[in-house]
Amino acid sequence: MNIIKHDTANKITYFNLFDFMDKIHIDSDVLLHMQETSLKFDEYFKKLSNYDDEFVLYFWISLAYEEIKNNHYVVNHIFSRFDLSVRDLFFDRLNISHNRIHDIHKFIMKDQKNYDNAGSYRKTEVEVSYIDNQVKEIFWYGVQPQDVKKFMDDFIQVYKSNGVSVIDSNPFLKSALIHLLFIKIHPYTDGNGRTARYLHNIKFTEVLNKLYNMNLKISPVNLSKSINVNLITYVNILDSIYFDLDHDNNKMINEWFNFILNMYDEQLFMNESMINDMDDVMQRIIKVKERLESDPTDNLHKIRVR
């Protein structure tokens, strides 16, 4: 078998993740995009404020269920569990620890054959690669197995950091960074992308709570459906980012931030469209009701709901 290694396919030994973060400088176009997405998010919440809490809750529950299914579909894994509990859909806690991450990974891997390996950091090397016609392309390696725990110690500290930087204080960018770091560390043998996207939503919700003084236990916006549609771009950007302190990653990391913001833009548009459709249905019901009440002899009263 022929093996092709991309430039990013270097075996990574430990470096401090805060040093990696310090090298990131947000471009002006990302800052502008971030502001535009924030305004769209505010409009989305404003529209939801027209409904009672029960309606909003059930709307978000439906989104959460679709997110879990679509998160698996990203890696062509057919999600077949229909016994999801409220605990599966809601974040019972937003704080993160090694054990909490392991629990999330066990949930992600629950209906898979290699479940026995769930909830334990890997002890072997792992690579992100593609095989076609006896040619193996290696795009990049996860960090060396002996360094996984050290990287994950840093990851938890980065996750918990509450600085005043643009990244730390913005839900879109901080969750995107958490997503990127987890995938690049690749701490598990399998299920890393699914776990990263789940952690993304938890971090997004946590920063939203701090920013808007809320107490959400479920993410109001989810990205896996849009990531599925834009999977090639998603994979290509992740593959192109060097995970070390030697290369200038700024351009590609800013592309990653813009990509995630695009995914939020798409989902906010889709969510608002769903709400508008419900508005249309409700308006039609109200008009029918008003017409019936104004003219009891109208043939409309003969309509039966089947």
C-alpha cells in the first residue's frame, strides 16, 4: 500500500495549549461576521420571546433530538436509539472534568460495537486518514498517546478559562475553539468528532448563560445538520490546521471561525423559518376560528379534523 502524508501529518508531542491560543489573532472580517451573527441570534431570541416557555422548551427539545441524530450522521453512523431520556437531551451540568468528558464519550458510543473502549483515553497512536485504491492518505495524527492526559489537562483549563479576550467572552468563538482543540488532540480511539460537537454545544450554552444572564440547560442552536451539508469544507479546514507552535495557523484558524459562524447563520435562518411556518399555521387557525364565530352557518363549521 502506498502512503501519502500531508504537510500537517507530523507526530505531535506535548506543548502548552495556552501558548497555542496566544498565537491566535482574530481578523477584522471575523469580528464583523461575529457581530452580524450575534445580531441574528438576538433576533432569533426576540422572535422566541413571543411564545410561552412551554412552547420554546418543546421547540428546543425537538432541535436537541435532531442534533444528536445529525451528530452521528456526520461520520455515517446511523443513530438508532429512540429511547432518549430527558437527561440525554438536557445538559445536567455545564462544568467539565475528565470524568464528565468520559461520560459524554460513553453516551456518544453507547450503541456501537467498540463500546468497551468508551470513556478511556487512548493508549495507542491514532491518525486521520483516507484509503482509496490501495493508497492511504494520512492528513494528520492525534497527539502522542503518552501526552493525551497532559493535553486534556490543558484542554480542561482552556475550557474553564474566563478571560476578557474576544475568544473567551464570545459564545460562538469560544465553542469553536473548544471544538477545534478537542478534535486535534483526538483523545479517544473513536468518537472524537461526535464528542467534540457535543462539548461545543455545552460550552456555547455556558457562555450564553453568562452573557445573557440565563440558566439554559439545552442549546438553543445546533450545528450538526449544517455541518453535514458542508462536510467537505468542515473536514478540509480541520485537516489544514497545524497543531503545533511552529507554524503560523492564523489564516486557517480564522477560516475555521468564519466557517462555524456560517454554520450558526444557516441554523438561525432555518430555525426562524420553522418558527415562521408555525406562525402561519397559527394565523390560519385563528382566522378560521374568527370566521366560525362570526358566522355559525358558514360551511367551515362542517369541516372535521381527521
